[in-house]
Amino acid sequence: MNDREKWDKKHMKGKDKVFEVRAMYNDYMLINEFLDQDFCDKWKFYIYGRYPNGEHKIVTRDYKEVRRVLLNQYSTGNLPDIRLVEPNFRGKRIMLLEHQYNDNPLHPKETVDTLRSLFSLWKAPVAISTYNEDEEEIVYVATGPNREHTTMMTRDDFEAKKNW
């Protein structure tokens, strides 16, 4: 921090330096290289969490965690990481997907709409396991093309269900 404070030589070249850095770094590299604790403190960067009562609270101000979240959002375009686990779950042609949970829950409406669309293509049940905001493992299951054919259940209930 001290070196940064002494860097200003009063030559009025700060704007030139900004454009020089911008020409040499893309967004990913810029975040990785320059986002440090001093920057996060000065510009009030932090990670917040949403609690079951609807309240939002700051979870951490640690620059490493802020950097990790920003880099993850940048590299994935903030899209969820969803993987095919089993295309023929229990030999019943149930497509089982898994959301690689990273503290960002799936949006229920979009999840249901996506599963309905996949059911229409797959012509068989489609399920995705994820975690809710309380960090409980849940599974959405679409057994038909309409909204009323899509349910959400705990992972234990999903595993215990015998008839599809």
C-alpha cells in the first residue's frame, strides 16, 4: 500500500497508466492480478449470503474469496455447472443430472422449465440433484411435459422412490 501511495510522481499520467494496464490485461487477468485486500477494502467488495429469514448479511470480506467468486462468475458466464451423472438411472431411462453446487442455488422456475423441455426431448423422466438455500440436498424430477408433472423432493425420498 505504501508503494502505491508513493507511486504518484505528479506527472498526471494516471489515465495513461490505466489505458496501458487495460491494453495488457483482459478482465480475468486483471481480477487475478490486481484484486487484493487493499482494493476490496477501499471499494467495499465482499461476499454476502441470503439467510432463510430473507435477510442478507456479509459472509466474508476476504479478498481471496471475493476473487474466487468473481473469477468463477467470469469464467462460466455465471451459468450453473450441470453434469450428466446417469442417463439410465436404475435401468428406467431416467436421465439424472447433477448441479455442481457452488453456493449459488438453481432458480426453481428456470429449473422446472428446463427439466420440462428436457423431458419433451428425452421422452422419459429427467431429474437434477442440487442444494437449496439451506444447503439441503434436493432433487427436481420431471415426469411429464407440464408444470404439474414436475416435483421437488429430498435426495433420500428420490432414492427411496420405487415407481416412476
